[in-house]
Amino acid sequence: MVDALWTIGELVEATGGELRCATPAAPIHGISIDSRTVTSGEAFFAIRGDRFDGHEFVDAALTARAGLAVVAADKLDTITGKGPLLVVPDVLGALEDVARAARARSKARIVAVTGSVGKTSTKEALRIALSPSGPTHASAASFNNHWGVPLSLARLDRDMPYAVFEIGMNHPGEITPLVAMVRPHAAIVTTVEAVHIEYFKSVEEIADAKAEIFTGLVPGGHAIINRDNPHYERLRRAAKKAGATIVSFGESRGAKARLEKVALNPACSCVSAKILGHPVTYKLGAPGKHLVMNSLAVLAAAEVLGADLALAALSLQRLEQPAGRGRRSMLDLRGGRATLIDESYNANPASMRAALALLGQSAPSGKGRRIAVMGDMLELGEQSDALHAALASDVAKAGVDLVFASGPHMRALADALPPGRLARHADRSDGLRSALLDAVSDGDVIMIKGSNGSRMAPLVEALCERYPPMQAEPAE
């Protein structure tokens, strides 16, 4: 067994590159594209991004004792630091070559995840569910794009039994080359919604783009598809064309991974389901109906990959929501407390509706209120104002008492709300800060959500600075 992730010879063979300067003395133990976090013995790939060129940080990476720097031939004269270099025509192309080599040598059972909503949480649930059956590799954070997928794949250890990869897109044709590298045994599409609609003519086109994930399945692979989604048949036909075995999930009759009963609690969910004929009862450690539905896909994947289904279901009680994706905190109001639900990482119509539903499940205490703090959802094109205004019915259904809204598109929602429900609208999120901080009182439940460009996270930080969190709300 080789202890290192890669030998130098393997990297040279995979990339077709040329070693320059000092020959590395030791094998490579990791792959990095960030000079700030690169550690001794890792290979640093000097990727050229939209804002930065990694070649500007090669010297810093070598100073941090990177075991190797992979650089482009046309940038060689810009590097002054001392250390081993692997010179290639294109660094991203070299990373893709290493990713393909990682996949070629791997015997792992692999699952890939895409969808308009829930990719990252489903990826994390898969990692948790598969781990009891064997060590499981998974994409870090939301590494799901043209550099994140090959980076995650290049980090796959040769002896790992299971692997999980998240694959994203916001334009047609982006998933196809990524899934061709991953070549999964199972592919999950969580759902199809009007996300990134600015770049598509219709939601049907989004469904077609998501269905690209089936083109990379290994022969005999499984397509795990949301049976409750209106585009199920479109996805099913695409999966069938790719030669996949179809596994549906949802509440619909005929779903092979079917929800039979659920108890939705503020901090968790208790689920009874039938997974490919096997009755399963389990507790999901994070709340929300959307997570319950995706957990069906997770368990279906565990079953078709040959993992232990009972252990997979049992492990899901350990699922937690990370910061920005539904994490709960109890704010100390100095004589009272309020619950903060941090959903600030990103937003689209489907995830905003899910967050509002979760707020509706969370009962305020005493005289507390449900407070929704909502920022613009971006990349919605000409439908943007209409999609924002349409959230008024979800706000009402969730029993929201006050809405703080920021951004030009959220003005459409503000105008659609009944008198008394809108607390404040501002063009930018910082325009809500003072009013929101002053409004919070004992027993309130506050949910904050918006697209990254709406900058809602600073409002979470402001609340936590004024009212330091006591502890995470315990699961029931």
C-alpha cells in the first residue's frame, strides 16, 4: 500500500509535465490551490482564476514548504522562489489530468449529486451515511464547479471505499465534462427549480442541464430522481437514454424510496420510509421537510452502492446544518433569549420557500414573533420581481409576523405584503442593521436569508455581536 496520495512519478505521468529545479525528496500528501492553506508536502496547483492568478502565489507556497508547485510554461519566468516545479502547458488542464488518473486507479463506489437546491447538504448527508460502511471521501465545502470537481477528485485516495462528489452548474453544458471525470455509480438530482433562470430560456432547459449528470454514469449505474418534481418524466427519459437504472424518491405513489410518515420538529425530523422495499425509521439531526426528502435519495444511494442501509439511516441523526445553511443559535438578550436561524449562505425561490417553511415550524416562546430577514435572490432574470412578490404567500403560510427586506427586487415582496407585516425595506442589507438589532426581543425566532451578493451574513454577525450566542439549540 502506498501511504502518500501521489508519487512524483505518478503526477509527471498523469500531466505529461516536466520537472524543473530541485527534485522533490518525498511523495505528495495533498493537493492545494490556495497558498494561504497549503501545507508541507502538498502539491500547489497555480490555477488562473477570475480574480487571481495562482502564479502570483507560487513563491509563498514554496516558502510554506509545498512539496511541489505545478506551473504553466508561459509563467515560468515570473517565479523567483526556490523549490521543485512541475511545468505544464495549462495548470487547470493538468489538475483535470490528475483527477482522471485518480478516478482510473480508484475502486471506490462513487455517487454524484446535483440539483437546483440541496446539493451541499445532500453531499454531507451522503458522507455521514456511507461512513459507517467504510471511509468516505467527499468534496470539501461547495467545490462543485470547473475547478472544484477536479480538485476534489484529485484528492481521492487510491484505497478509499466510497466517494461523494457535488456537481453544480449555471449554464448548459457545464455538468457533462465534470461528470465525465467523476464517472459515478449513482447520480442524484435533488430537484429542478427556477434557479439561474437568467441563463436559461425555461425551467425545462434547467432540467436538461441537470440531466447531463446521467451521461457520466458507469454502465449499469443508477439515476436517483425526485418523483415529486414536475420535471421527473423529463429527467427519467434522459436517464433512460443514458442507460441508467431509475430509482425514484419522494412521497408519490410508486416512488422506490418513499416517505411514509414524518414528524417535523424545530431542530430535527423523525422519519418512516420504505427504501427499495426495506422499511426504515430514523431521526434526521437537522430540521426541514426539504432535508427529509433528500434523505430518501441519500438512503437509496447507500442501498444501491452496497452500504449498510440500517447503519446509514442510524447515522443521519448526526447531520447538522453548517453556518449559513440553517444553523441555529440561541441569542443572549440579557434577560431573555431569541433563536437565530442562519440561512445567509445563498438563496433562490425554492430554498427561500424552504427556509420560510422552516421558520413556520419554529414556534416563538412567550410573546415572541417570527421575523424573516430577506435579501434579494439573484440571477432570476426578467422574472425576478414576480418571483420575489410571489413569496408573500409563503410568508403568510409560515405565520411570519415581521419582514425585514433588502435589495431592489425585494421591494416587490415588500409591496405585496399586507400593512403591518413589513418592518422595513432598505436598498442594501446594511440599511436594516440598526432597525433589526433594536427590534429583536425575548422569544423571537429570526431567520436570515439571501443570495451571497445580497450580503446578509453581516446581519448575522451583527446580531451575534450585540447578543452573543449562548449555545446551539438542542435537538429534540
